[in-house]
Amino acid sequence: MAWNEPGGNNGKDPWGGGGGNRNNDGPPDLDELFRKIQQKLGGLFGGSPSTGTGNFPWMLVIVVAVLIYAGLGIYQVNANEQAVVLRLGKYHSTESAGLHWNPPLIDSVTKVNMTEVRTERTTGQMLTEDANIVEVVLTVQWQVGDAESYVLRVRDPVKSLQEATDSALRHVVGSLTLNGVISQNRTQVSTDTQKRLQEYLDLYQTGILVDVVNLTDAKAPREVQDAFDDVTKAREDEVRLQNEAQAYANQVIPVARGQAQRIIEEAEGYKAQVVESARGEAVRFEKLLAEYERAPEVTRERLYLDAMQQVMTSTSKVMVDVEGGNNMMYLPLDKLTQEGTTQSGQRKDTSPVVIEEVYQRIVERLRQDAASNRRSQTVR
């Protein structure tokens, strides 16, 4: 049976109120409800239910303060961060990514971005090994490698990085010549500076990790820049001329080697030709000697005809100086050989038959000239 039905528990109010002078059909009394809650809280914190009404605001303030304090201790660390926690000023822990809670006013939290790449730039005039001054511009890209060391070990890590960079760069530049810093060893300057700079930073426990060191610019001071430009241009011209000379040498040397090889091969061929020809002449002479011993006259005349043929084939005119006379006889061999070949019907060449015929004509002509000369001298 419901509490508010007629005849059933009319005096029992579920809100704790009596049923005397209240309208049971109305809503519950909120003031009375808060009063009962206050009494219970007062008994919970050591007060009496009768006196809890005066302590309610203070209890509520304490609860709210506790909730606010707890809420202020909640913080979140991102995926690219680490959090360094100090408890009462002393290192406590290093927190990774996630949601964390630390008591405020007791712990202090410093978040450090571990993936951000930062850049520092340094410039200055430095002395090289050969006592020259050079202006150098250097950039350093770095990131945090150890959050605890970066926050606690050094008061100002960035300033320490700048000073360590200057020190490392001056040490490297001081061990090289001006020409090496400006042109020849630029990569070595960057590499050696990065290595030495990282050693300094690890020694100082800065927690910084150097990624890249770039030698942006290296040049002579402005006062002598024009002179160094001339020197640089002269070096470039030297390199260019050397390259051109090397290209010309690469073009000429193979040709010269080919010509030399050709001359050597021709000489070897000529040598073989002469040696074989000499051997052939020796063999021919031996055979002629044997024939000469058998028939000297015939062989002698044959050799004479061969010699005459060889001589007359290389000339078309012969001048004969007659012994005892003042006239010089002219023999047109080309005409004579042409007539001889025409009469005999042979081909137009200086064959032995033709040579023999020409020889007989020459002898007959010489005899006639000699006889006429003798007759002229007798008449005188």
C-alpha cells in the first residue's frame, strides 16, 4: 500500500517530516532536505547533528579547495615532449608522454620538446694557421637529447652552445690555412667542428645533441677582398688551363702513339723487305756465278743487256760523248724504241730484242762518226 493512500501510513512522510500540519499532496521540503544532509556531514567531520548548521559553509569550501588542488596537479605530456619533475626543488623523475598528476606547490614540472630542431648561427673573424684572417659564418642545427641535463645541469644551455661553437670553430680554423678554409677543406671544417662541438657539449652535460654543422660562408676580410678575388680568379684560370692542357694531351698523345706504332711497323716491314731482297740477290748471284763459270761470254753479254735495259727504261734521252771528237751525239731512245716496236709488230716496251737492236744502231753510228773524224783529220 502506498504511503499517501487513504488509510495507510498517513503519518509517515518519506522526507522525514511529520504529517501534522503539512499537505501530503505537495512536493518535499528542500530546506529540510539540505538540513538533514548538513547534519550528516557535520557528524561525519566530528560535529554534532544539532550544531552542523553553522559549519556547512566551511566544509563546502574545504571540499571545493581539495577538488581544485587535485585538478591543478593534472597535466599532459605530448608525444614529442618529456617532463622533468622537481619535488621541493630536487630532481624527482622524468615523465614521458601521457596524462600525469603531481601535487601543486610541491612539485614543479618543466616540459621539454625533444624533437624540435633548433638553429644557431655564429660569425666572426678568425686567425688561420698561416697567420691570415678569415671571416666565417657557421650554422648549427641541434635538438635536446637529454631532458634532465638540459634543464638541470647548465644554467643557460643555448648560451653554452654558442660559446662552445665559437671555441670549436676557432680551434679547427686555426689548424688550417686560409686557402683550405675558403675552398679546399670546407667539408673538413664542418665535420671537425661538429665532432669537437659535441665533445664540448657532452663534457658540459648540456643534454644537447648536434645534428648538422654547415659552413655557410668563408671569405677574406673586406679590406683585402679584392686581392683575394684576384688570387681566386688566378687559381681558377690555372685549373682551367690545366684542364685544357690535359684535354689536348689526351687528344694528341693517342695520335702520336698511333703514328709511332705505324712508323715502327713500316720500319719492321722495310727491314723484312730489305733482308729478304738481299737474300734473294745473294741466291741469284750464286746462280749467276754458276752459269758464268759455265759460259762467261754469254753470261757477261746477258748481264750487259739487262743493265742496258734497266738504264734505258728509266730515261728517254741519251747523250754520247764520242772519243776523239768534238760533237756530242743525241740518241732519242723513245723514238728509236717506238720505231723498233712498230717495225717488229711487238708491244711498245723496251724488250731485250729492242735493246739489242738499239745497241747495234748505236755501235754502227759510233763507228761511222769515228771514221768521218779520222778522214777529216787526214785531210787537214
